[in-house]
Amino acid sequence: MPSSPIFQAAKGTVFRHRKRGSTYTVVASATLQTNSPISDDASVVIYQSEDGKLWVRPVDEFFDGRFEELSPKDAPP
């Protein structure tokens, strides 16, 4: 898990994108190695959409309010 205190989602946690309404499941956390546009060693969230596509977003961006965590009873089967 990244060292960032912001990252609190466990693998398998389901989130809903507030604007689109689509749901995503957290697959893992990772450390990004890059020169730009974000810094090397940035913490990222790896998440999967309902269609199986994998997405990566910086932790700070993932938890900036655009996603809401769903309770297990509200998550899709």
C-alpha cells in the first residue's frame, strides 16, 4: 500500500463515479515511475470498470470527491 495517508481503499472496494454513475472496483495500489506530468514515485490507485478495463489515477485525484465509496449492499454483484 502507498504511504499516503489519503489512500484508504482496500482491494475489492467498490466506488461510484459521481458524474457518470459508473462503478469501479479497486484492484490494487501502486507507485508510479515517470517524469511527467506527475512526479516519480507518486501513489496511484488501480481500478477496474464494469467492462473489465483497468484505469490508473493518482491517489489525490481519486479521493478528491469525484468518486464515492459504495457499501457492500449497494455494490453491484
